[in-house]
Amino acid sequence: MKQLLTEKPRVLKMLDVEEPKIEGPKDVLVKMKAAGICGSDVHIYHGTSPVATYPRVMGHEIVGVVAETGKDVTKVKPGDPVILDQIVACGECYPCRIGRPNICCNLKVRGVHIDGGYREYLTAGEEAMHLLPAGLSFTDAVMIEPMSIAFQSCSRAGISKDDIVFILGAGALGKSLIKAALLTGAELIVSDVVDERLEEAAALGGSRVINSKKEDLAAKLKEYTRWGPTVSIDAAGFPGSLPLLTDLTCNAGRVITMAFLEDPSPVQQFKITAKELDVRGSRLQNNKFEEVLRAYREGKIKIEGQVSHVFPFAGAIEAFRRIDTGDPGIGKVALSFE
């Protein structure tokens, strides 16, 4: 079979390797059908990920069809279309014992710490399998994983219908956050520096949008909220975003950070203490796949139409090169194994 290996930063190789085999009674062999290219995959390719190890087969937004199952598998059967959970947790450490395996002390993420889905076949335990809804294309289905990240962030924020939620950044993550936050009934305000993104945000349901390059962000938030947003979610992730949100968020509010930046952020402890802010991290997702799938099946969220470009898996190296051009017309990219 073919697999795309990131041998080291900026060195991608398409290799012929042996197809993996079922080893345990609960293992499932999956024939890959599509895989998304996430921003974190680009960071791994560039060598700027603080957590990835090399050499690595990337790919954590991964969907396929069950090819074979171990003798004790009951959750899926050959022919079933599935999306795979990206998390492998130990089940023994403190976070795992309190129901938070997404931050397991021995965490392994497919495509980051262990090999992921940029290959034609892979094996995983049946607990990683989630059945795809009928009629959803494989390339559209890769967006379930990013949506699970947004569901996790909103869960960490504890959003209710009485909140005013401010989302900083209206890119791919920001748009997923809008969809997830709308399910809570809260009022949404979205900021970005690109008008086209803000137009999309407004169309999705952002009640108010602010171009922070053209308008005074703090002044507009005061105008719209009086005291500031009660929840602020960082979907931009630049070095100054965390201190900015501690400034803008209302007293007793919650600030959610999702970035994997290693550069220090100059946050004033005074702001957090004086306002009694809750600053919370949100990483990956904690059993959110089924929540996303249920919301999709019930017609509460839309998954389709978010992938802008599809490359054949054989052209995966070219896909990364195209992303590196910085072409603004390239949004979400998926690799197709069809």
C-alpha cells in the first residue's frame, strides 16, 4: 500500500509499505477513503509543532470503510463507513480516571505521536470507530473532527443561552465554533480582519461582526454588550490574543484558549484576579464525535460544503505545496483515496 511519510520537517515521501494486519480480537482494519489536511498537519510538516515526533505518518481527520474486523468486534462490520477518533488514552492516569482522556498524561494522537491516516489502510481498536451518516460524502465527513473540537471548546466554556459569546477569528475554526455555539442559544459576536470571512460568519448566524482592522474592537464590544462578552473564545491564536481577551471579557467571564503557541503571552495576573476570570484550555475533544453526529442527523448543524479543494492521495505532496503558496482561494483541503 501507499503511505505519505513526513520523514522530517519539510521532507515528504510517498512510500510503498506492507498493509497492516489485524493483531487483536478488538482490532479493525479500515480502508481509507478521505483525510483532511488540518493546520496542525501543516505545522508538523513545517517543523513548528511543539508535540509531534518524526518520522510520522500524519492525518487525524480520517474516514474510511471497514475492511476487516477482529473476532470480538461488535461495534462495526465490514463495509461500514466510519470516522476514527484521533485520541489514544491510557485509561489509568488521573485525567482518564475523571473522564477526560483527551488530556491523558500518556496521550497519543493519531498523526501526531503515532501514525495516522495518510495511508491506504490502518488498524485501530473498535472503540475508535464511529459510524458515518448515510448520504454524507467521505470528503465532507472529514469536517466532523474539526466540529468535535468546536463542541469541546463550547463545553469547556459552559455556554448557556444567557451568555454573550465573543469569537476571535472567523477562519475554519471560528466558523465551526459559530455552528457549535449557536446550539446553546447564546448571542454571538465575531471578529476578524477579513471582510469576506465576516460575511460568512454573519451568514452562519453571528449576530454581530466586527472588523478589528477597521473598527475599535474594545469600543464596539462595549457598545454591543455594555460590560463585555461573558465568554471569549480564541480562534485566532496569536501571541497577543490571550491578553487581549482577558482585557475584553466581562467580570466573572470565561476565556477559552485553544492555541499551541510556545511563545510567552504577556498576561497581567491582575486582570484575571480582579475580574475573577476563568481562563480555561480546550484541547482536542472529549467524546464529542457522537454529539456532533447526533446534531448532524437531527439537522441542527451542516457539515457539507466546507472543503474547498480535494486532491487525490497520490497528489498529497502537491497539496502541501499548494497550501504553502498562501493562495487565499485555498481553504480546507481534503485528500481523496477514491
